[in-house]
Amino acid sequence: MSGTSMLVATSALVGFILADDKAYASLPFSAQLLATMFTSIPAAMLMSRIGRKFSFIIGSIIAMLGAILATIAIIQHNFLLFIIGSIFLGMFSGFANYFRFAAADSVDKNHKSRAISYVLAGGVLAAFIGPNIASLTRELFTNALFAGSYASIIILYILSFFILFFLDLPNDRQPYDKNVKSGRPLTSIARQPTFIIAVVIGMLGYATMTLVMTATPLAMQHHQHVYSDTAFVIQWHVLGMFAPSFFTGSLIKRYGLLTIMLIGSLFGILCVFINFFGTSVSHFWFSLLLLGISWNFLFIGATTLLTQTYQPEERFKTQALNDFLVFSVVSISSLTAGMLHHHYGWKFVNYASLPAFIVIFVALGWLYVINKSRGKQQSVA
């Protein structure tokens, strides 16, 4: 997460420096997200064969390679190589995103949302580590701004590599046996209304966050803000994404998934309206903080909802399909962010996020109807 928060704070800016056409400044970050999307299914298949532990270790090796390539690319001022490095970093994320599912599948159903929350709570330290690494090391190499930042995160991935050897997971793999049933067909699982709602909310909540977040460093640069202010805003945004994780699971358990996700969507709308009214550091700071909290409530809520749609033997393929769908839209959102900002400006980026929140509200209304129907059926029983 520290590496990811550093990438969020720097990727578009590095792309802006290296790209001949500045409209493609966010292309490296989009390539990273596309790689995450395309890796999600192979990563899940690998985990079902060799276990999550060793799959995570392979992912950390891929991350080291990606950070090395990105560093070399910046030093050589090679935009294509930087994209390739970003792709490797995205492949790593395709593995690392399963940490939350590894936690959820290791506990009983009453503690799944809390387990997911605690994993994401690691992002609280990441909120400080990532942007500060970028700020402190960005001028480490002469005439290669941010090369030092990417060189520094290699250390983080090396640490992850060694820590993973101490990981002990129950039911770590799903051994292949053609005589053992793997549950329902994926099409049957995907047709469930609850699955559809979970994917739509996770997908659009993550996509709108990525759209606004990716454009923020470009917008702040356009409005003449210094990089230290950009790092400050991204730091608080990442803090907003992960700090609530200490209590989001408890809030869901107390008030219900529907209520927490509704609050998350309202925070997202509020973020957009704040961005309409100003471009000071304070405006960017408060709106991005709310955007982070919005993402936290929607993403943890959607992930928890997804765990209700599959049996243990169905977990790998269901989780893979979810992440593939989520990151397909997120990657498009990231690429669109740079283009929209370059051609139409910061306000239009925010206007573009509003339809997604409308769809989220519709999905939440559908979930309310489903829950109410289930409540009536249980009362009759």
C-alpha cells in the first residue's frame, strides 16, 4: 500500500514529464490498473494450485522488477519503459488485492467485514510512508525527477518478500481434483442480484475515486500548487481511504452494509461539490479526504457483500471475476482522467463522476428491496 500511495502521488506527474503528448500523462497508471485487471484471474488460478502464500511471494518479486524498470526508465527518460515498469507493478497489485480475501476467508462470517477492514487499515501507515518517500527522494538522482522515489520502494517490496515467509493461512489452496466439485458454474454465481450489486458498487466506487484521484496531481500542478502541497493532499486522501478501516467493520456490523455504503456514496457526492467551488489547497485537501472515506465505505461494503455470494469451494473463481470486472472499469477511469483534465479541465472531471454515483444509489435501492424481501420471508418462516 505504501508503494501504491507513492505511485498515486507521482505516476501522472512522471508521465507528464516523459510523454511527448501530455494528454497521455495518466497512461502509465492506467497501464498499471489494466495489468492488475488482467492478472486478477491468473493470480487466483495460481493461488488455487500452489496456495496464496507462495503466490504472494511471486507477486513481490514481480513488484521488485517493476520498480527497477521504472527507476531506469526515469533516468533514461524513456516513457515506454516506464509504462512497462508500471505494468509489472500492476501485476503485483493483481496478487496483493487478494490479501483482503485471504483475511476474510480465514475467519467466520460474523467477522469478515472486520478482517477486511484490518487488512486495509495497513494503509494508514502507507498514507504517510508513500507520499513522504516521493517527496524526500524525488531529487535523489540528478536530472531524473522521481527516479529516487521508485528506487526507494524496491526496499518495501524486499521487506514484503521476507515477511510473507511467516504467513500461515488455513485452507491456503484448493488442490486440483477432477472428482471434487468446484461449486456452481460461474454464470450462476454472477447472475445473483447480490453479486451484481456488489460488483457494481465496488466497480463504480473504485472508478470514481480513481478518476478524481488520478487527475488531482495534474489539477494541482495546473493551478500552480507546489509538489509538497500535492503530496500533502494525496497523503490525507490515502489516510481517508484507510484510517476508517479500524472501525468500518464494526460500523457495518452495528448499522448494516446498506447504511454504511449509503454514507459512503453521500461523501463521494460531497467531494465533487467541494471541487466545484474552489481550487485552493484546502479545497483539494477536504474533498480528497472525503473521497478517501467514500471509497473505504463503498469498497469494504462491496467486498463484504461479495463474500455472501459464494461457497468456500467457489471463492477463487468468484473473487477473480469480481476483481477482473472492478479493475477493468478502474483502468478505463484512470486513462480517462488524464485526457479529460487535459482537454476539458478539472471541473469536467468531477462532472464526469456524477453518473456513477447515481448508479450506485440505484444499486443501493435494489439492495434495500432485496433485504426487505428477505426480512418478510424470514418472518413468514
